[in-house]
Amino acid sequence: MPKTVVILGPTASGKTRLAVQVAQRLNGEIISVDSRQVYRSMDIGTGKDLDEYQVDNQFIPYHLINIVDAGAEYNLYQFQQDFNAVYDQILERGRVPILCGGTGLYLEAVLKGHRYTAIPVNEELRAELQNYTGEELLDRFRQTPSDYAVLADTSTRKRLIRAIEIATYLTESPSIELPGPVLLSDAVIFGIDLPVEMRRQRISDRLQQRLQNGMIEEVQRLLASGIPAEKLIFYGLEYKFITQYLNGELDYPTMTARLETAIHQFAKRQMTFFRKMERDGFVIHWLDGRKPLTHLMDIVTDTLALNF
């Protein structure tokens, strides 16, 4: 019996459906690894699809969904702490943790047990770095050597600023004791892959379905509850563009076109991150997302039997 199973993949790839089936077969419980599904009342836009957590009238337990209020501050370090607590509880119950999600940074952090997420935010430094160009940020990072340098993800401006923040903290506090990592080295990782055109079609179809089934009204309710527009825009994708539409900054056709493009770009970045994980040494057993669910389950079962 495996100790930990991971089901990853880009948005709209069918991760949840597969994870639920795996959990039922292995007597498992699902841990969502999604940076936005932690928020309550953000259901349609984050694709929680909670009705999928039931198989043959059996409810499959899930965790780290709906654990903080929308608008609240929540970060990777908090996620790690919450994850570790839930993970230990599942093992104590004699069940198998099934990690399911597409937030690569969160997945990597819990699989590697990153210690550096405990390093606090430096608002003053971040304000200073906002004025830097991309090349200037890279130069600043190179000029701040630390043990974190070889681990840092500098693929986006936001991550590069965080990398500088961590490196600066380590340089200024060389004797600091960081929490020890909890390494999930025995996890078996499966990834769902789809041809680009099929992935794009699924994303487009799902977006139209969600727009027609309450996603705009969901954002309206969040705004009416007192959550500032800038906070929803910070959450990105659906919440960003629909908020701009509701505020009159975008008309409906422009909003849907820009949102669709942004989701396609997001899915591409997800796959890029997963490939980076492979280059960093993670073994991902890729599954053909075009195949029937029963076929994917057979491959998962056979692979797990070979690994344990």
C-alpha cells in the first residue's frame, strides 16, 4: 500500500474525478493542493466541484478546501502548516493521503518540505523592488548569494521578488534556525496530460458553462459582502476579469476573451512548472487524459503495485 499518492495536472484535465476514484479504491482521503480552493465562498471560479467527491453513494473525505474566509490573508507557509497537520491525521487513521491539485509551487513545497516558506514578508523591501526592471531584479538576486539560490524559482516577477526577499533575510540573519522539512520522498506522482488543442477546448467549454451557471453572480456576492475589488483582482483569473467587468472597466465580450486567454496561459504555465519538477528529479507517471477513467485507474493501480 502506498503511503502517499499525488494526482496533478493542468486546469480542466480531470484531476478531481481521478483522485476521487483512487481514494475510493485505496481507502484514501483527498488533500487539495490548490492556492485558491482554501477560500470559502469562492466555489465556481476555483472549480471546487464538490459534487464529484462521491462515488457509488460513498462520500470521499477531502481537506484544505473552505478553510479560510475569502479576502483573508493566506500564504504558502500557512498551507504547509495546515497540510502537515492534515497529512499526519490521515496517516493516524490508517488511510492513504491523495494529494490532488494544480498549484505547482504548493505541491513542490510539501513534497520537498521547503523550510524557506517560514521566512516572513518584508513589505519595505517589496515596495523598493517594485520599481526594478526584470533584469535589475535578476542582478539583485545574483548579488545576494545564499543557500536558497540553487532552489529558487525565478520564473515570474512575483517569485523573483520573493526569492530576493528570502535571500536577503538569510544574508541578514545567518544564524536563524528554520523549521526542519517534512520530506514526502515516498510519494508516487501521477500527472494527467492532454493534447494542447483538447485542453484548450475543455477550458473554453468549461468557462462558458461557468459563466452561464453563476460565476458572475458569485463575484457579485463577494463584492457585496465587503471584499475590496483589489483583493479579488489579486486572486487573478476569473475573479480579476469578472471584477473588472462588474466595475465597468471591461465590456462582456472583452472580459470573456481576456479571461479565456489568461486561463489558457495559466494552463501552459502549470505544465511548464510540472516539467521543471521532473528536471529537478521528481518522477511523474504521465497519464493520457483522452483515455476513459477506468483505463486510467488500471494504470494507476498497476503502477502502484510495482512501486510497493
